[in-house]
Amino acid sequence: MTKSANGASVIVIGAGVTGLSAAWWLARSGVDVIVLDKGVVGWEASSRNGGGASHYQSPLFDEEQRLWPMMDELLGYPTEYQRERVIIAVSERQLHHYHYIAGMCGDMGYQVDKIDAQQAREMVPLAGDNCLGGIHLRFGGHANPQRTVQAYAWATQDLGGRIIQHCPALRIETSAGRATGVVTPQGTLSCDALVVAAGPQISGLMAPLGVDVPLAAARAEMIVTEPAPLMRWGGVDGNGLYGRQTLRGNLAYGGGPHEWLDTDPAGPTARPSTPLARNLARRVAELLPGAAHLNVIRSWSGIIENTPDGRPIIDRLTHPENVTIATMSGVGFGLSPASGHAIRDLVIDGQVSFAEIDKLALSRFADLAPDWRSQRGWEALASAA
């Protein structure tokens, strides 16, 4: 299909990191692609998260690890990717869990070193006497979410892809069992294939087509501190937290607890809350006592969509048969190089070339109870809007 102002060969709904990566992979293959977003690129969790790239429990993990060290060169823009990660414990229970992770990753062929308390404090100078040790991941790492989102967007545009911001998808049009276009406030855009990577709004877009995508939206929050002296390993997790040290020295951390939200057609909204910021600040101070004196200079609250089992859904549907859906259930950033590749393969070839992803199919929820949110205690609080 030649490039048209009224559509594209493939439309991607959602300019988060997953949708942008998919668009970039498609554009690399010479596909004419348009990305739509109700706001601006990466406005929600995609540009404001812990930046981790170590998702060892995903079928996309090997491809994630293969691609991240190459992403700056492939995209042509900096992501600030840094290899390796340290996880430290401040309780015996945490230490036992991290040693379990080390064994799991070792069984997969990835090197993980167990480190004692002294080694941990040498590797993480901001750690304190309460540090009991931890593990050193010789793989994985972290990148700058905002830089990475920008890199995907610019690289997509360099390849001829188009990104239309402030243009929500209102409805998907279908004919003869296929998606034919997307209705927007700027008119209807036609397509030969469609990728729906719209976060918690996927459910609302797919329901009129008879496709039930079970998702629950949750408010997540992160805090950012004043700069601290730079550590050799900027990616340090532990104490229920995920995060990193930026190249300026700021500590950026999140890690729940989350508040469950109801999803309206325009998408849920979220603002930072003082109680949760205090909770995060306390746990950062426990993890890194050497940073306890730092002021929190900003915080962010956004939306993360969650599947019932916590795993992503990446699937090309059978009806409409030219629609691929992708929801990453909170692990979208780190897996984005691999998830974009998988979506590209599904759209163009109908199957993924580098991994077996049947466990990520939507069909696994075919027998899900209608009240699954209530069963899990994931109901929205009246005060959480």
C-alpha cells in the first residue's frame, strides 16, 4: 500500500514503548506505518519507569538480552543503556528470594554472582550496615526510559513512519472479518492491518468487536531524589523496589503498592499522592541509607495495565484476523526491543521467528470467571480515581 494521508498499511494504536517499538520494526521492514496516541509519545509508564531490562521469566528474554546492547546503534539515538544489575537484600527473606533468582538464571545459562554483605557495600556505596548481601546479574541492565521512547519515535520517523499525537482512537471499523480502519477525531484512517497497544484502553477498543481482553488498570508511582555521587552500577534493586541512578546522579525508584482503578473510555487518570511518595522514600532510605538525607525533588504517577496472571498478551487474532494485540502487564519497557520484533513478525509473517510465545496468547483466558477482579481483590477504591 502506498503512503496515503487517509491511512497506512499498518496502524498502531498507542505510542507507548511497545507500540513505538512495533512501529519501528515494521518501518525497518519497509512497511508504511502510522502510530496514533491520545496524548504524546510515552506519556504514561513508558517514559517514567525503573528502566530495567532483565525479564528472565519471559519467553522474550533471550531476544531482550541479545538486542539491548545494540539498540543505540540500531536506533541511531542514545538510550543510555548500561549493562549488568545489582540486587541487594535488607532482610533474610529477601536474600533467600534473590538467591533463588540467581539459581533460576544460572539454570538458563546466564551468569549471576552471589555477593556477601561486604561485597554488596563495596559495589553499592550508598548501601548501609543493614545490607545482608545480594546478587550481581552479569546480564540485563537498564536504560533511560524517556531517552528510549524518544529514540524509538525518531528512528521510526527516520524510516518514514508517521506519529500522530493528541489523536485518540475512538473506534475500530471492520468488514468481512478484518479491521479496515480507525475512527479518530481527525477522521477515519484506513489500514490493511492493525496493532492495538493502547494500554488499559485495549479492552474498551476490542469489546465492540466481540473480543474480551481482561485487564485491570492500576496507579503506579515513582519518586526522584536529588543527585547522589555516581555509583559504578547504577541499576540497583531490592526491598521491593525497582529503579536506577541516572547519569546525573538522581535516584529514580518505584515499586508499589499500587491502587486499582476503573477504566473509562478516555482512559484512567492518576496523580502522585503524598502517602505513597513517603512509603517509597522510606523504602529507598532503607535500601540505600547513604541517600537517606536526599530530598525527593519530584514524583510521577501513571497507569499500568495488568492481566489476570501478570504476564503479557501478544497475539494475532483470528477474528478480526488482521489485528494484533499487545499488552505487557507492567514489563513493557525492558522487553520492548523483543516485543516489537515479535509484533512485527506476527503482522508480516503470522508467527514469531525467534521464540515460542503461545503462553502469551489471549486464549489462555477463555475460561476466566467474569468476576476475576473481585476474586483477586483488584477492585477500585472509591477514593483512588
